[in-house]
Amino acid sequence: MIVSRNLILFAALNGALAIALGAFAAHGAGPQVKSLLTTGGEYQLIHAVFAFGCAQWIAGGRFARLAGWLGAVGGLVFCLSLALIAFLSAPAFGAVAPIGGLLMIAGWVCLAIAALRS
């Protein structure tokens, strides 16, 4: 098995976006926007690192790679839904955030399965 370069690329871009949103939250956002962007950015950054680790764990096999994709996509969906709420004042996107949360949870469960199987 080879290291999943696509997953590493996706994780790296997620990490960059999380840092950019966090910097904006710290230096250019109002209080309510700051809170939403900070929360979203933290989850996104954690799951970018999670995805990178999963991509590196060759012995974890397909469940480790699946875990990485679920975590990274979940972090992105969660973060973007909070950013859309913040920037567009569109609370309807609050219904999307739990989808990201479920994907992140599924990623951690897949990682546990990978650990049991390896």
C-alpha cells in the first residue's frame, strides 16, 4: 500500500483554510462571527491533522484511509456550515453542521475499526 497523497493534499488544504478562518476570526470578525469561526476552525484543523495521520498509517489499510476522508470531509462540512451562518447570517445552515459532526464521529469509529483489524 502507498501513502494516500490525495488525502494528504485534502488535509493540507483543510489545515490552510482552518488557519485562514482562525486568523480572520482573531483579527477581523465581530464577537458572534468570531465564536462561530473559531469553533469551526478548531474542529477543521483537528480533523485535518487526523486525516494526515490516517493517510500515513499504511498498516491501517482501507479503514484508516476511510477514517481520514470521513474526518476531513466532516471537519470541512462542519466548519463551512458555521462560516456560512456567520458570514451570511443564514441560520438554516445550522441544519448542515450535524452532518459534518456525524462524518467526524464516523471517522473516529472507522479509525477504531482499523486499529482492531491491523
